[in-house]
Amino acid sequence: MSGMKRQRFYETAATVEAGGGRGIALDGKPVRTPAGKPLTLPNAALADALAAEWAAQGETIDRETMPLTRLACAALDLVPERRAEIVGEVAAYAETDLVCYRTEEPPALARRQIAAWEPLVAWAAERYGARLAVTTAITPLAQAPDTLEALRAAVAAHDDFTLAGLSLATRSFGSLVIALALHESRLGAGEAAHASLVDEHYQIERWGEDAELAARCARTARDAEDVERLFRLLAA
């Protein structure tokens, strides 16, 4: 899976038994991760989805069209080796979570932020016992240590595949709360992407859409869809 594209070298992609789970075989030969590990998936549903990504490739293999394969490789190659570091990186977003930083002006944007984010702040308090403080100030807001620890524990509790998805979603959204809400089905993919792009959507409505902003919105929407699909397949 190294490089963006390579020539397709196989005819068929199928799932096979592998190490207590399910693997992917190309023309009968097992697929390995970039680090050389067996590409072993925890259940048949996820394995079937990965096999479909491989089968759908054309004359060249394009990693950008294989989001579940990329996430699975991250879960197998990166998370086990750097688990504590990744948990820390993901949990650290709670210190400056998007949903905690509001504006007072213009009032229309302030109302949108409250409508999108306040229910999520309340949900995090109820679901995890994490009572996040919110602010309209520019300076960073110090969250209570017990709140940060509750959210760190919520992140650390997940398996490697789920953690890989949470990592991508949190980075894409700029919000651990929104990523957790996606995992818990508190938000769907479209709702999660929209919640993370409140400011961007307001800018587009006021000033129009530029190429950079459009690309950011599209990427966030795709990430939300990919991660939601991973979560649902893991639960199948």
C-alpha cells in the first residue's frame, strides 16, 4: 500500500480465514500491510468491505479510493506500536475542543454554534461525566482535570480499529466530542461533518465558496462517511 497508485497486479480479491479473523487474498495470495503484517480483520463484514475495495480497483490501485483499507492498515501497523501516544494525541483535543469555543459576533453565527454544539456538550456530560466549559474568549480555556481524564479514558477504552477511526475523525473535525458522538451514533456522518463545519458553512453563505474551503468541506464529509462506515462494520 505504499505510494498513491500502482499497477493492478491481480484478477480476484476475496476473503479468507486468517489468524482467528478474516484476511484478504488477491489471486489466492494474502495481502499484507505496509509494515508487512497480515491484513487480518476482526470480522467478516469488515473483511468483505475491504475485499470490495480491492475488487473495485481499475488498471491502477488508488489508495484514495480505499479508505477502509487505509484505516485497517493504520489499526494494524500504527496503533499497536504507538497506542499510548495516539490515545494522548486524540484525548488532547478535549483541551481545545471546537464545540467549546464560541463567538458573540455576528449573532447569526453565534446562534448556529449554540444550536449545533450545546447539545453535544450536554451529551458529553451525561454520557461520560465530562463537563466541558465553554467560552467566547480568544484565549485558551483550561478544562477541569476530571473532565479531561474522563474523555481520555473514553478514548483509551476502544480497540485498535476503533481508535484508528476516532483518530481520523477527531483530526478531521477538530473535535473529540463530535468524533465520539459519531462513534456512539449520537450523530450520523452528515450531522457530524455539519457540526464541525458550522463556521465554514456560514462563511460560504455570506461570502461565497472558494476552492480551498470547498475542498476542506468535501474532505471532512468524506472522512465522516468513511469513519462512520468503519464503526458500523466493526459492530456488525
